[in-house]
Amino acid sequence: MDPHHALALPHPRPGITPDNRFFWDGLRQRELRIQRCAACHRLQHPPAPMCSGCHGFEMESIVASGRGTIHSFVIAEHPAIPPFSYPNLIVLVDLEEGTRLVSRLVDVAPEVVAIGMAVVVDYERIDDELTLHCFRSLETAGG
Amino acid sequence: MAEQSFAGRAAIAGIGQTEFSKRSGRSELRLACEATMSALADAGLEPGDVDGFATFTMDNNPEIELARAIGAGPLRFFSRVHYGGGAACATVMQAALAVAAGVADVVVCYRAMNERSEQRFGIGAIPLAPVATTETAHFGWYAPFGLLTPASWVAMQAQRYLHDSGATTEAFGHVSVACRRHAATNPNAWFYERPITLADHQASRWIVRPLRLLDCCQESDGAVAVIVTSTERARDLRQPPVLVRAAAQGASRDQQMMTSYYRDDIGSLPEMAFVARQLYEQCGVKPHEFQTAVIYDHFTPFVLAQLEAFGFCRPGEAPEFVRDGRIELGGALPINTHGGQLGEAYIHGMNGIAEGVRQVRGTAVNPIRGVEHVLVTAGTGVPTSALVLGRG
């Protein structure tokens, strides 16, 4: 990526804490990770410092298959906030493991996106420090 | 109803506000001072009578600065409530609790902001290099993907609501039309004499689909203050007391700040249903016993979800309920008779409390006859609050 371009259009970043670092580290390795309780194996997203099910503090993670379906979506049009391009399709994905997360839908036209659409994960490298997940239509991704 | 409850033991004795504009030309602190002085005058009280304040964590005017400016003090109660507009009715709850407990005598609840001319909430604040805190970690699940504005956060739930209920965006439009109709006859409203039609709503531009411009409240400069004191003391003051018959806060399971997307049903507002249950338990009022209601309207879809949460209609039936003028003047449940935040001004819900007081007093510009109880709600999508106001 052109470094001047990156400077001109800084990307919003997450606050990275000891509780969520595994997730953002995983993306840089092109892995979509889900937090799992080491004791009861309950999955949870967004991650937390402890398991809200069994109250254990020992947390680990698994790597998601990357497949899911769209639970809801929005098409952001205004205001246009750099560095994003508009319309921006933002989706809430039900992962097949059972957790849900917000991501972007790429290479899909606004007229086509629908609740229930099957999607598969991909990755967008923003810079050395930040890689984001995004999703594509399973059909067009040939998954 | 329980005897130990604070419900009914505190009253709103005064209301005050500035003009509502897009550019006040004055400091936010000055707006707070003007609204507070106006509310005190309305109640027949002096700054020296004030011994408590309650406001939002988001308000930029510390209690002590307001107290210093108006010459109040010493103060023995000051409290702030978090979560944006969800704090609105909770400020009155805090004040009522303090008064009922004997901790304070006269509490000013206030919100003052140059939200349009100085600090706009809708433009999308981007955390470029955030310090790692619990809240920046939270926004990290949304902001990097472009989910940056309140409209976008609400739109995600609104889309699913449409899917689950089978409604179209016309349901949102009916809310907008009602509020603008009421604002059209309110000289204090920004949209005074500017009603809209459903066709206007449907033709307005997309902000974040499925939300259009006319689904989004205004951005406003202005301030509102209300004075809370004991019901007993309020009876001796200038205005007829408006009782805080019930007041409640609510955050539900798996609650987030504007992004409670991880529940089975993301189209409803369980935190507001929880608030509703508490209100009904506190004062025994039932949904059909409200003559009017002020339903927080930062974005139209959550007005529908609130009507369901309070039992005015069943889950999924609000799109039908809001048709045919049922929520307009002359309808079964006129809502937001001042025009709401879509029509009057966006003062983070505090102007809705002032309208609830005027409806109980019988001084509203769009008066409802025979008002016994008014429901007033606070910001939704966030941990929230609500009040039942009634005659003393």
C-alpha cells in the first residue's frame, strides 16, 4: 500500500486489550478466531475477560470455518466518512459455529444483499498492524 | 405501589428551556444557566434553594460550574447518568430518589448542548489511535468496518425488524409524519408550520438504508431544565405539582451501547420492556390508562419497538398500530405532541420530559383532554429509562 495514501486516509482502529488481542492477532494471520471458555467450551463474541456461562476466567480460542449467513445488514450512504467508500454494505453475520459478528460485505451489489444470504470470510490488510475480516457471497466466491 | 417506594413522593415543580435552534451563538453553559433560571422562575424558587443536580455524563457542563454561575450551593447531591440519551428520564429518577430519601430538597435536572453548531453526534467519530479501554475495545467491533454513526447502529436492528414483522419502511414514515404534524402547530418547534406527508418521507434520501433522512431526528442547539422536589413541597409552589408516579432504568441481558446485536431477537428492545414492567409495578397504571406519551424518537424504528415494549400493541404489530392517525392528535394514543425530536428539537430527550409536564398541567400547545398519566421515555438502543408523570 502506498504509505502516503495510508497517511491521508487513516483507518479507524479498535482498542486492543488483553481480552481481545487474540482476535486481532488472528486476523493478521488470516484466521477468524472465536473466543472459547477453556472449562465449558462455550463460544462468545465479542470476547470478554471471563465466561458469562460458567464464570471461568481461563479463555482460549478456536478458528472459525469462515462460513455463515447474513442475519441483518445496512447500506451506509451518508455521511461519507473517509477512508470508506460508499455505499458501504455492513453485515451482521451468523457464523456457523453460532456466534455473530459485524463485518463488511464486498463484491456484492446493494440490490443483491439479503438476510439469509450465505457468505464466506475473507481478509483486508489495512497496514502492518491491522487486518480486518470481510465477507463475500458464498455463491460468487465459489465456496 | 409498595409503600417503601419513592414513586409518587417527588414531583416536577418547574420546567425551563431556551429557544431551540441550529446555532445558539452562546456557550453551552449559558444555555444551561438560562434553562435553569427559567425552570426555577416557573417553580417560584430561587437559585439559593437548589441543593442538587442531575445530568448526563455526556453533558459538557459540570454541576459545579452551573451552580457557581447561578449562585447555588452548597450542594449535597450531584449525579450523572451514562449512555447518551438513555440518561434523560434517569436524571429525574436520580432526583426523585434523592428527594424521597431526604438527601436533597431541590434538584435541577438539565441538559444543555450546542449539538448542531459545535459537537455533532451524527458525523461519525473515528477512533484513529484509541487508547485501549473497555469502551474503545467495544467500538472496535464496529468502527473499523464503517459502522460509525448512531443511524447506522440503529439501522442494523431496523432492517431485521422489517424482515421479522413483514413491514415496509412506510411504518417508519407514519411516525415521522405524526411528529411533524404536531411540530407544525408548536411555535417552539424547529419545524413549526412545516408538516410532511408519507410521500415526503418515502422520497427523502437514504442515510443508512433502511433509514432515510426523515427517519432521523434533528440536530439542535438548546437546553432544558426541570426542577424536582418533594411532592409535599411542590404543593406549596407556584405550579400545580406533576408527580413522578414511577421512574425506572433498564439494561437487559447482553446489553450493548447501541449495538445489542447478539440476542436471539434484535428487532425488539428488551431493556425498555424491562423498564415498562417496573413502571407498571410501581404505579399500577396500565397501557390503556395513558392519554398521551412522549416516545423517544432519535430514529423512527425504535418508536415502533417501544410501542410494543410498553404493551400498546403486541410484538410485531406496531407497523399496523401507527397507521391511520392512531398516534396523532385525535388518535387513540397521540405521541410526541410537541413534535418530538424529529419535529421540535433534539435535546437528548429532556424536551420530552418538559412536554410530559405541560400535558399534565394542561398547558401544552397541542393539549390532550383529561390527562391523568403521561409516559415519557428516554433514548433507545442504549441502557435506558422512562417516567410516568401524573396529576398531583
